Amino acid sequence: MACKRAFLTALLLAPLAAVTSPAIAQASLAMLDSIDRGGWEIRFRDGSSARKVCVRTGRELIQLRHTEGGCNRFVVDDAASEVTVQYTCRGNGYGRTHIRKESASLVQIDSQGIAGGKPFQFTAEARQTGSCG
């Protein structure tokens, strides 16, 4: 009888797990949707050369050291003014990036991980500079 009750409980809870799990896995990253589109300049705090990026969705700022597509992402934090995303690029390493929005045209980025077999860590300021081009 206890086995039958456990089976029925699991059967009843299975749809609930199916409904709640995708909501966690499919975070919206709405903060990135709220930043300005166009050309952005990334200024690294370690003195490295500035880099220009064309921002179409905001997600381009997540993987600055892994520009290839096909990486798996896991959203760690998805708040109104900041996001943290962990990602894995099969065969080319992984990273964890935290982006904090100061305004629609200014964000702070902290990222670390492994790219090309070597560790990386950087902090940067990204500022919208105009249109892509």
C-alpha cells in the first residue's frame, strides 16, 4: 500500500515539476533587453585595448572572451539591474559573467573563466557610443 501511495504521489507531482522547472531554466534576462542598441565600447580596467561591440540584444556582452555560438548558458541571477550568467563552450572552456546596469547606455562587467586553455578574469565598463558600423 505504501508503495502504491508513493507511486501516486510521484505521478501527481510530476506535472508540477514539469511546469516549474522550465521557468527557472528560461530566465528572461530583461535587464539586457532594456539597454540601448547600437555600437558599444568596452574599456577594460587592466589597461587592455578597448574593444568595440555591436549590441543587438544585450546578450553580446555575456561572452566577450567566447565569441563563438553554441555555448550552453545557465542564468544564475536575473534581477532588474543586474544579471549573472554562467556558460560552457564545449571544447573551448567556460565563463561566468556578471553585468550591472548603471543606465541604458552604461554597464559594468565582471567576467572570469577559461578560454583557449588559459584562465581569464577581467572587469570592464561598457558604454554605448552610437550606431553599429
